[in-house]
Amino acid sequence: MSYLDMANSLPLYLIVGAIVLFISALCVVFIVKSYRAGLKIGMDKSVLRRAITSSATFTVLPSVSILLGVIALSGSLGIPASWLRLSVVGNLQYEATVAEIAANGMGLSLNAGSLNASALSTIVMVMTVGIMWGCLLSIFTMKKYSSKVAIGSRKEGKSGPGYASWAMIAMMIGLCSAFVGTYIADGIRNLNLVPVITVAVSALFMAVFEALSRKHKVFENFALALAMLMGMAAAVLVSMVI
């Protein structure tokens, strides 16, 4: 059995399916409890139904980027592991970065040709252990943290975003700088321009979609997904040419 056959084997699909089914059941339980709580405090049923419908509609388009993340990771980690990591807790930026770090730590690269069953289990374990601390720490620290730092909070007598907004912006700039720096270094060292061109095309389209979103209120919910698609398309075309 090849590595990808093992990574996409039926037992893994059954394990991941059971976990996702459990999470989905919890979501249904919370929906029912929330609906009943709304009725209990006197909310109109039509308002509750509109809230459910609008929320469901709003989540469809942003989830396209998650689906693209599953597709991007499935080539190296298989569909079940990618499906699990991106359907419970996590995002493509974190999962791809940690998976690559784990693979490099074992002296391997994040591609199906160099991985094996042992490497896959190690990578998934590192990804899972690394992401779970946010959930655990939130139980004990989020209440105190949120009482002191609120997104968009303003100090008395001053206007503009608060500390949390600037911290989030700084974090995203740091992450983007680290990724872009890595791609540029790889392009210079190995003459591999595909990642650099992919980043440039994605950033360009993201800027365009963001501008359209602010000016004309279009692409608000799927700018990221479209930018990712454009970047992937650019990567395929450039790879074919090079």
C-alpha cells in the first residue's frame, strides 16, 4: 500500500467521520437549546428563523476557503487528516505551517513522495497538540482577558481602535512577513519563483476584492476564497510554463 493509499484509507475516513459527526451533533444540540432559550425570553419565531437562515447563508461562502485548504493539504496529508484538522479547530495558515515545521524537523519535506505512516502520525499529533492550548486556555483566561481588552475598544476621550485591534493587525503583518520572507528566500536560494508569484497574485486580487468590498459591498464574504483560487490558478499556470 502506497503512502497516499494509507493516508486516504477507509479506517481513517471512519475515525474522522465519527469525530466530525460528534461535532455536528453538538452543533445541532446548541441550535436547539438556543432556539428554545430564545422562545423562553419571548423572541418571535420568525425572528429566530431569520437568524438561523441568515447565519447558515453567511457561513457557506467563507467555508469555501476552508474547502480549498482541505484540497491544498490533502495532496500531502491525505483527505481524512486534512478534513479533520480544518473542520474542528484550525485554519490553513496554521495547519500548513505547523505540518511543514514537523516534517522538516524529521528531515522530510511536506510532500507525499517523502512522507510515510510514521511521519503522518507525528505531523497530525504536532498539529493537534499545538492548536489545543488556545481552547484550553480560553476556558480559564478568556473572561479576564476579554474584560480588559476588547476588539475595537476606545480609551476615554480618544477615538480610534483599541489595543486589541492594533495587536491583531501587528500579528497578521508579522505572519505575512514571515511567509513572504520564506518564499523570497526559497526563490533566491533554489530559483523557485512559483511561491513568490503565487503570493503576489493572491495579494493583488485580495487588494482588489477588498477595495470592491468596501466601495460597492461586493465580495465581502468570499474575497479570501477568490484570492486563494486566483493564487492557485497562477501557481498552476506558472508551473506549466516553467
